[in-house]
Amino acid sequence: MLKENFWLRIIYILSGVLTLAVAFLILGPRPEGIDGAIDVSFLPHVNAFLNLITTILLIIGFILIKQKKREMHRSVMLTAFFTSALFLVSYVIYHWFKSGPKIYTGDLATIYYPILITHIILAMIILPLAMITLYRGWVIQLPQHRKIARITFPIWLYVSITGIIIYIMLYT
């Protein structure tokens, strides 16, 4: 129990730090000369691709666990976690070298902003949920893993899918 509390604290701290770092990168000041120092214009495309891969992996992982293929499920879900982590790294790099959020200029603002707001809120929530779910599966606490996975899966899937939708609405 003591070991578990340690890892849960680490997960919560890491989630908080990552959330604050992303918020600062999008809304905070930049050092002089950093904006545009590196061409990161391709990264939104990479991010959308990583979201697509994560979405596909989440669905495959869900199917695999329903088929009781636990080892394959574990591998696929670890890969989904990895692609989500790559997304976060790419997203942070993009926002470090490109100041501020991209402004939506389309005609569907009444659709775009509710999607964006729910995406942002749930993306913050999914950080600790995904890590706790991964931890519970990793240490083979299967009843606890199943319980939290029922919450994590639909939120993670929603965040991945809405990430793709936001990309389409902003960049196509």
C-alpha cells in the first residue's frame, strides 16, 4: 500500500506539472527570439497522425480485451500510451517554438468551441487516469484496473478523436 501511494503521488504530481507546462507554453510569455526559431509547422500534422494511431490502438485494445487476449491487449495499450506520450512531446515542442494558440477562423464556431473546451478539460483529466490505469494493469491489480479502465477508455478515446477533429477544423 505504501509503494502504491508513492506511485499515485508521482502520477498526480507529474500530471499537474504537465498540465501547467502545457498551459504556460500556450498562454505564457516566450523568451526573445524563440518564436519561429525552428520551423515546427509540420507538427500539427504529426500530432493528428499520432492521435489517429492512438485512436486505432485504443479500439484494437478494447476489442482484444473483450476477446480475453490479455497479453496482446497489454502490448497494444502500452503502444497507445507511447503514441500519446509522443503526441504530448510533439505538442510541447510545437507550442514552445510557436507562441499562442491557433485561432479558429471557420464558420462552425458553435461546434468548434464546445469540442475544444471539452477536449481541453478531458485531456487534463486523462493524464492521471491513463497513468493510473497503466499502473494498475502493470502491477496486475486487475479488479482495480478494470474499474478505472471503464472510465479511462471512453475519455481517452474522446480526447484522441476530438484531437483529430480539432486538427481538421483548424488546418484543412
